[in-house]
Amino acid sequence: MGNLSVNHYVRLEPGAKGVAATYVLDLAEIPTFELLQSWGVSRDAPRELLEAKVREQATGWGGALRFSENGRLLVAKLESSELAVVDGAGNLPVFRVTMRLVVPAAGGRLEYEDGNYSTRAGWREVVVRPGPGSEVAKASHGDVDLSSGLTSYPQDPTKAPPQSVKAWFEWKPVGGEVTAVRKPVVEATAAVPSPIVPRPTVASPNSTEEVRGARPPEAQSAGTVQRNDAISKMLRVKNLSWAMVATLVALAFWFGALHALEPGHGKTMVAAYLVGERGTAKHAAILGGMVTFTHTISVFALGLATMFLSRYVMPEKISKVLGVVSGVSIVWIGAVMLWRRVRALNNGVVREHPHTHDHGHSHDHPHPHDHSHSHDHDGHTHSHLPEGEISMGSLIALGASGGLVPCPSALILLLGAISIGKVALGMVLLLSFSLGLAIVLMATGLLVLYAKNLLPEGTGPGSPFFRYMPVLSAAVILVIGIAMTGVAMGVIPAGSFIG
């Protein structure tokens, strides 16, 4: 689900004494960090203090759960809360809180709604399980427990996580000894995930380490900071030697480079820009440098917001806004480039047909295949190819747009170091990570420029390939910008495009 996610689970069990609700929140690294910031305590605080803070917070979490029966609002009573703490990615802690509530329901149509962390991505599961002394006729959800109370997630990445925040069921208490419970007829108002048999739970619900032994299906990547990887283990060391610091910096650089090699991160955009321009190594370096600068600044700004402003604005909202700004900027750059290049192409074609190049002018042929590329009319040289517009403004704008969206792994590195009191180290790790990402983009640009010189003679200057490639590359940038904007706005599912 990612380092920004919060997973939800509720099991509603009507019985002779009302409805028992078991509610679980599984907070990833960054939401847990924000929670500790709001409490004003560190992860190393005494266990008793953390549990006391959880009990206080559980009152608010429970109050955000809405229960009503036959249209009448019911107030649930919090009976207990339990906390499990585990080391996550970047040595940041992750919390799993289990709350048990009792709803004073007497029978009828009970409705439930979860109002906690509504803007966070995550697993949202509802289970309706009739208990002794009750009979449920109809329900929006069945009794299939996909994740065993968020302790053993299904490991099939092709299965979409449930997204249920509302539920209802019609029930009545029954007297006498109940030897069998009749399963309700499930009449979901929305699509219910197909039953998935979870892996056996090997951990006790009260354990602190094994309880998160199975996480939700996540994309495993060599460029993503994960729990118990080399960086996470080294950040647990309180007294870091200079050799360990150097190793951390090198690992951060390596992670950034590997991260840039994954789908996305602007490689296609950089290639499309340079292949249609008369670019140089200097231009590729400027693009990479701007990506490094903006990526570092954006992650640092997001880190400050996570530390000090999370109660006012969620980090994922900032990321979404930055994503939209980045996408719209690239759409604008691509649209302007496309318009200019189509116009230049049309002008070149119009000039090419009226004359036959035989009207008393001298040709300058620096290359044996350049006769259809450029020539001189009374001292004025022009080309039949649409010229590329390499300008400092377009380079800066494109590089800034490519690095504007912060990645969670870079944020984890920064916050992981800050959480152990090493702010300067966090900044160095962030810069090193961004440099690794930028080096890959620079290398992509240089490879594109080198590959242009290896094209066969039939695709040399003056050929249809060279005439239309600048236009095609501008169109590719425009499409990438539209796709990025759609993903940032949630219109297009993430992962639909690779670039």
C-alpha cells in the first residue's frame, strides 16, 4: 500500500448483548511518524506512555465511526485498545492498533461508516459475522475475513484491495440456546471482492513483532527503501562511524539510481525532448541538475509538512498537488513545442516545393548527405527541417517538472534520519538519493544523443525520419504530461503508463 497508507479493518458481530465491533488500524511509516509528532513523543518513549497516548487517540478514532440503527444514531463504547509497534522502512516505526467497541443495538437495520483517514490510501475491509444470540437476514458484506484482522494479508498482487467504508445488515436478537448461526444473504450495494483464502496467521494478536509479518501486496523494488534492508538496519545504530555514514550515503545514491531505472521518472520525456532537439551533453546535464534540485527541495518541503503541518494538510495532498502542477507544466511544454514544430515543418515543406535548388546559389555541403538539409540563398541559409528550440527556459521548466513530485523512499530516508536526531545526515541522504536519480536521467539523455549519431544513412538529415521526429517527440511529451496529470488527479490508475 505504500509508506503513506493506513489500512482499516472492522468485524461487526451482532449478538444477544448488542453489536461487538473489532476495529483495527494498521498505520504505515509516515502516518505513524505524524502521529508521534502530534503526541510530542519519540518512538523510544516508554511503552506505558505510548499505550496511554493510544488510549487517548482511540477515543477520537472511535468517535469517527458512525453507527445507527433504524435511523437512530448510536454511540459506541470503547472497551479496550492494544498497540503493536514494529520497525518499518528506514527504521521508522509502524503502529497497529486494535480497538474493541460495543454498540448498544437492539435489532433492525444497523448501518456503519468509517470516517478515519478518509484521504489516505489503504486496505479497507468490513466483515459481518453473526454471533450467538443473533440472526442476520441480509447484509452488505459477508463473513469472509481476507486479512485475518490485518495480520495476514493475501499476497496476490493482482487482487485489488477492498475499499469498504460503509456497511449495513438487518438483524434481530434471538432467545434461547443458539447451536448454529445462519449466514446472512449478502446483498452488497457495491462490488464485493471475491473470497481469498488468507495465509494462516502465525502470530498472536498481542505480539509486537510478528503481527506485521505479512504486509499488503506491494511492488518489490531494488530502488525502494524497505523494512529490514541495509539502510533500515544501519539507521538503527545509535553511534554511526564515519565509515557507516559513507556507506549510507553510497547506498542512498545507489537506491536513487535504481529508483530512476524503474518505470516513470521522466526517462521517456527526457529522451523525447532531446531526440527532437539539437541537444548537447550540456543540455542533458542541465536537465539532470534541475531534476536533482527540484526533487531535493520538494522532498524536504514535504518532510517539513509531515513534521509540523500534518494536522492541517496531509502529505499525500501535497504530493497530489505537486503531481498536478508537474503534469500540467509538461502538458504546456509539450503543447508549445508541438505547435512550433508543426508550424516549422509546414513552412519547410511549403518552401521546398516551389524551387528546384537551381537558381544561382551556392550549396554548402559539410556532409555528403546534407544536400536536402540546408542551402544558401543570397547569403541566407535555411533548412527544410523543423528546428529544435533548445532554450534555458525550456530546459529548466522540463527538469523542474520532472523532479517536482517527491517519492516516498526519499522522504523515508529524510524522516528516518531525523527520527534518530540526525537532521544533517537526513539531508545528505536525500541529496545523495536525488543525485543518483539525476545521474540516470543524464545518462539517458547522453545515450539518446549518442544514438542519434549511430542512425543509418537512410535516416540521415533530410529524410522523413528526421523531418517528423521533432514533431513526434513533442507529441510524446504532450501525451506524457496528459497521462501524468490524469494519474495525479486520480482519473487514470497509477501504473497504467510506463515512461
